[in-house]
Amino acid sequence: MEQASPTQLHTLATPHPPPPTPLTIKEEEVNRLFKRLNTRKATGLDSVSPSLLKHCANRLSPVFRDIFNTSLETCHVPACFKTSAIVPVPKKTKITGLNDYRPVALTSVVMKSFEHLVLSYLKDITVPLLDPLQFAYIANRSVDDAVNMALHFILQHLDSPASYARILFVDFSFALNTIVPALLRDKLIQLNVPDSMCSWITNFLTDRQQFVRLGTHVSDLQHISTGSPQGCVLSPLLFSLYTNGCTSGHQSVKLLKFADDTTLISLISDGDESAYRGEMDHLVSWCSMNNLELNSLKTVEMIVDFRKDPAPLPPVILCDSPVTSVESFRFLGTTITKELKWEQNIRSLTKKAQQRMYFLRQLKKFLLPVKMLVNFYTAIIESILTSSITVWFAAATARDKSKLQRVIHSAEKVIGCSLPSLQELYVSRS
């Protein structure tokens, strides 16, 4: 069991409710999932297509219900459900090395449906026991809430004299690929997950077969018993549960998490950084004990300091390497600057929205009905304009807001009808 101390990242001892009943899947649940499948999704290695499952859902649901329940009862996942093709997906336009690819697993569509059912069951059990500063998988919580909470901590602290904040944006190297099934099992038991489900998850993660596919080239088949494939439905939640015990033991240091996005916020007064540096050391130690590797090259720090003529601050050291200090960072989709200004974020939103206006104009040339144009605008352009709007709108300057409003006016001219203003969009989401 992980040890806890007042100054250490630890697992909080929480009284557990009675053990939940084991998962039993019903035919109507399988039927409903199959009928909701996106037929455009890729077919898995078992050659069972989403289209087949969707159109034959009524006939196939009872068959797969029995297969799923047998798998749960025996705590064994069929090998065909654990075989995947790893497809390297570029993270950026210019590729300079293997680290610029994201290894995405192409898995069985049937297994993905199965995972959705297990995911729902796990969330019902574990969400009440999750770290309060974990913002993923919790009802009525979103990335906006995580960003707002971070800003709340920082701004509230900066109201005090002689104060500043140091924010560490932590990056893990291949986080999902380093999960140790045996360690995960222990953590799931602490979260009141039934032993049978723990055994099923352990089997799901061990002795997986995979190969790399690049165009027409494929590698030899490999057997893997560590990690959870990127692309599996369960992977993000399993990582969140794996790191649930990673919390801060200091009131002045907050550890915010959104799935595998981890941010350490240190609220410093009178230049005393001992708690911040201590928590960083314990984070490194916790990761080492749990087989997680911190990427010191991609982990960066941003200092928010509104003091008059502050002295330069010494860099922090992570894994024997100084952490790079940045003036801005894209935090959960929102660009935050060290001045906590929003010009850069809004400039990015405006540019992206203007690029998408091209497609709206092209659709207009094909004489699409106004309703269809409005639907396209709402889904493709308005969604950009309102990205994290509850975070930045109140603090944005009138000049910056007007840039986004001009995009709305341009869309109104193209479509030929009035659209909700930026102010109205903000109010509707507040």
C-alpha cells in the first residue's frame, strides 16, 4: 500500500461502500450500442465491420451478450479481441523522428463496444472515489472547469502581497504504454472495484498481440503485457485510476489532472519554494515507483508573477534536467500567458474560425438551404468561437471580442440570417 505523509503525494484513505455487484450485460444494452455505431469507422482485424453490427443488431445482440458475459464470468478476454494493429499517426506536420508519431491501436469494433459497457460500470463505481482535482469522467465537469479552477487558485493567491505562482505542465513519455497491470489491480481494489472485474482488466491488459502497420508494410507479431493501447476505449479511464493516488500533500501546491494531463500549481508566498520543490521530488519518486516516465524535455514551467521588479527565479530541476520556462502554454486547449491575458488565445481562435469560413462560402455556392448552412456554422465555426468561452470572455478586452464578433458578422452575410452574438453565446454557456 502506498505510504502517505503530510508532504508527500499519497493515496487518500477513503471509507469504501459495500462491494458492488459484478457486471452482467443485458441484450438491450448491446443492441443499443450496436445501433449507435458509426459506420464510417474502420473495421478491426476480425473483419467485423461497424455497418454489419449496426444493421444486424437485433440478430447479433443476443449472441454477443452471451460472449461478453462469458468473458466476464471467466475473467478471460478472447485473444481475437486483444489483437491490434499499431498505426503510427503523425503528431505534427514535420516529422523529425519516431517520437513525432503517436502509436494508435486499431482494435476490434466488437471489443470497443464491450469496453464501452465496462467503462460505464467502472465509472459508476470509481467516480465517487476519484481525486477531487481529477476533472475527467465526472458528470458536469469539463476541461473548462479544470482551466477555471487553475485560474481561480492562481488569481486568488496573487491577491496576497509578496506572492507569485509557478505552474508545472507535466508531460509523461508514452503514459498509457507504461501501466503495470499488477499495480493497476491493487489500485482498483482500493477503489472498491470487484475482484472479478480486477481480474478481467488484468487479463485484458496482459498477453496482448500487436504488430505495426505502415502502409502496406507490417511488422512481426509481438506479445505485450504492459500498458493499455492508445485507441482502446478503456485506456484513458484506466490511466486516471492508475494515477488517482498521485495527489499533493501541501495546501499551497495543487495537482490538477484531466486524464493523463497533469499540472502542478505552486502558490508561493515570501519566496518560500520548499513545498513546490518537495512536491516535485515526490512526484518524480511516485512516478518511478509506478513505472511512469516523466518527459523532462517536454515538461515546461510558466511563472505568473505580478510583483514590481521581481528578481529572476532559479530554474527547477526535474530528473536532473532544468525545466524550460515558457511565456505561454496551451493548457487543455486554451492558450494561457504568464500575464494571464487572452490576446494570444483569441488570435488563435479567430484564425481557425476564419479558415473554416472558406468552407461555409463554398457550401453557399452550392445553394444549400439556410437551415443546413446554419447547422454547418454551429457545428464547425461557432464551436471554435466558443471554445473555453467561460474561461476567457469576462477578462477579454473589447478589442479582442470584436475580432471574434466580426467572424460572426461575416457568417451572417454569407448565410443570410442573424446569428447569436458572442455575448449571447457566453450567457448561454455560463
